[in-house]
Amino acid sequence: MDITVGTAGHIDHGKTTLIKALTGVDTDRLPEEKQRGITIDLGFAELELDGVHIGFVDVPGHERFVKNMLAGASGIDLVMLIIAADEGVMPQTREHFEICRLLNVSSGIVVLTKIDLVDEETLDLARLETAELAKGSFLENAPVIAVNSRNGSGIEELKAALRTASSNIKPRRSDLVTRLPIDRSFTVKGFGAVVTGTLVSGEIGEGDELELMPSGRKVRIRGVQVHRRKTTTAVSGQRAALNLAGIDHHELSRGMELCGPGTMRPTQVIDAEIEVLSTATRGIRSRQRVRAHIGTAEVLARVSVLNAVNEIPPGETGLVQLRLEVPIVCVPDERFIIRQYSPQVTIAGGRILDGHADKHKKKDLDKVIARLHEIADDASLSVRVRILVESAGAAGVSLAELQERTGAVKPALAAAIGENVSEESAIVVGEHIIAKAEFDRLGSEVLTAVGTYHLSQPLAKGMPLTSIREAVFAYAVEAVEQAVIAHLSGKGELVILGDAVRLKGHRTELDPSELKAQETI
């Protein structure tokens, strides 16, 4: 089993020292970090406990480096919230805690450090502060371990807590395409460009060709390392280092993603459900410029609040559309953080409902809100597929498009499509899926159009298919047009006459009164 554990906590509360006590690795690698004695960027270490491989992501605690902390927190399974017993809960303790909660981290351990600097009464006070902070959250019943990282006191107890917590972590979803958000890139002499990150879904093998998003550039995996050991394959949940062929490390940066070829499409418009922190000084308003942290990327965005008052107050949840200034890749249900543009403080977080949204018109707002609430209430793949198919209208949607919109592997999508077909909410037409209601509507429009044509051209053998295409199928693919006409013909409602069609029962002969009029002429 492989899990990723992230640290969280205020500056100088002993996060890096604790990781060194657990693993023997000093995660401060930058000269400036050594000189200043603080963590600035992400650090990494590994530990194996009874067959559980733990990858640690050590994050900076200073408020100026929260964006680096967010890049590290995006892929973690479990958090160690670290609080120095001599200082207790501090501002970045609270911000890091809220970030983990908003990212839906569901498992954690509270670690009280520097216990050698306090008496028992002060330690008890730190425990009380911790309990107050964690009340009602995912950490409410988490173990609280007191340690002295310098002499090792409490470290074995912490390892035992990590073993127990690891066994309770839910497995990652196995129905999502391969994605590795990059959190670090560098070069190794003799090997070339190397990137690291947590493989959030899928697997990556030596020799694989992947796409570097959002550019779509093809890269080949020359080598794979997991926990500093060479291997042939990295799987979901593992932290991996990948040696890339055909690209310079200067062309790589944090925030990019490695994805399976042809599986993801960049986006700049996202519909989401967010929670504004109760501690925010004001709500989130339409047109507000914010910093969105999605995966390991930080992107600037404009907010469009999807309600009548164009604002979500502090402590409330609501629907928004984020219009990003640069493209990214994402999947539904992915969690993200919103920080104020300036000053940079965390103000909200949420989950993506539609990663490839259209810009909404005011007249459609009620319909859009209802659709997004349905997605928010039932995030099953079957429901998402149905809603995407319904939203596609006459154009329908292909399996490849569904994969780009959901991030699901094709076997899972095929099963979800099958459920919709069984429930008679969708129809498969060649490589496209169209809503059953839309298919029936197109059929009705064909019958109406042909009937109107007969009235205006009673002696014509039938309505030309080219005219039907212009009148009814302007937005549909040819396969849908052919399927609708074949369906109506099979029901006996339409007769196909080569390049034209007529209604059943329509005749082109003159009736007696028309014959008499012809004779008179």
C-alpha cells in the first residue's frame, strides 16, 4: 500500500525536524533554507512501516509560501497537523487546517512538538487549544501525539498512529485516467529532465508516451523511480520521479500535468460549488479577481457568482463559475482552494462540478443552477453522463468527449452509458450518444417538416433529405440524422424514396376534383 502524508502547521513549529526524526531525511534542500533555517519550498522523504510505503511532503509554514504549501497538499491522503507546544495554535496553523478541510482531506494526526520546552500545564493547554480547533472537523477524533523530535520521545507512538491511520484510508478511485500534477522539475546530469509528483490516478510505465498539459506536447517516459528506487511502473497514490525524454527541464514547471494521451482537454471555464470561510473579511462577489489553486497549479481567475445577488457571504456555500486566465486540466469532484488576489489569504474552497462549462447567459441561470445542484447532490458517473448527454442536444456527445469531460476511463464510461440506455434516457448512435428525449424530438420535427412540405409541394414525390438536414439536423452529426430517419421508417411513419422521404399515406396522384379541374384547364 502506498500513501502520501503531508505536513501542515505554522512556521518554526518543527515540521521539518519531525520528518527527519521519522525518516532520517532532512527535507530542506535549498541553500536559502539551510541559511535561514526555514522551509521555503516543498521537501520530500519516505518511510516504510509494515509494508505501507509512506511518501512525506513537507510544506513551508510561512504565510508568504502558502502557495507552495498548496501545491504539496493537493495530492495527500493524510495530514499531520503539527503544533508547537510552546506556542499553540497560530495563524498558519488555522490557515493550513482550513486548507486541508476544504481539500476534503479525511484523515489526519495532530502532533504536538517541542514538548521539552514546556511543563505539563502548558502541554495540557496546547491539547485544549487543539481540541477546540478540531471540533466538528475531520480531526475531531484524530490521535494527538506529543513528541520531542530531538531525543525521539513519542516518535514510535507516532509511527504506530501512522500505521493505524494508513489502514483506514480509502483506496483511490480506479476508474480515472492517468494524471500526475507536477510539483517539481530539475535536471540530472547524464539523464536529463526529471519531474516529480503524486500520481493521483492511473499508472505510468517506463516507455509510455504521455501528454504534457496544458500544451498537449508528447513526452516519453525514459525512467521511473518510486521512493527513490528504480521501478518499471508507478501506480495511483505513489509519489514518483519520472525521467522524461525529448524535453528540457526549463520547459517544465510546477502546475503542468502529465496525462494519458488523448484523455484530457484543457479548459478555462469551470463551474463549481464553493464554501466561503466564515473568517473571510467579506464574501465572494461576481467580477472579483482571485487566485485559484487547482492541483499543483496557481491560476488567476474571475468569479461569476451563480445567484440573484451576485455574492456568497462568509460562512455560506454557493455556485460559481471561474473564468481562468490560463488553461489547465481538471476533472469533476476535484477539490481546489481560492485565495484573495491581494493580500494573499485563503478565503474559500470547493469542488469542481463541470470542468468544461459554457459561459452562462442570464436567461438560462435557473436551468444552469438546477443542473449543477443535481450534479452536486449525486456525483455518480451515470448521472454525470446523463446530464452531459442531455446538455449536448442534437449534437450528441462522443465517448472521447465524455472522457475529456469526466476524466473516467472508457470501460467505466461504457458501463455508465449502458445504465442510461437501460433506463431509456440515452441512445447510442454509432460513436455518439444522444438523449432519448432529444432523439424523439428530432423525430417529431422531421414528421412536422415533411408534412409541411407536402402541403406546399403536393405533387413532389417527397421532401429532399438535404432540405430535412437544413430544417432539422443543422446541429446533429450525420449518423444521428440517418438513425432518426431509419427509426421513423421502421415504425412505418416515413417512407424513404432514395434522396427524399414522404409521410406514410401521402400520394402524389390527383384526386377526382383535381382531375376535373385539370380537364377544365
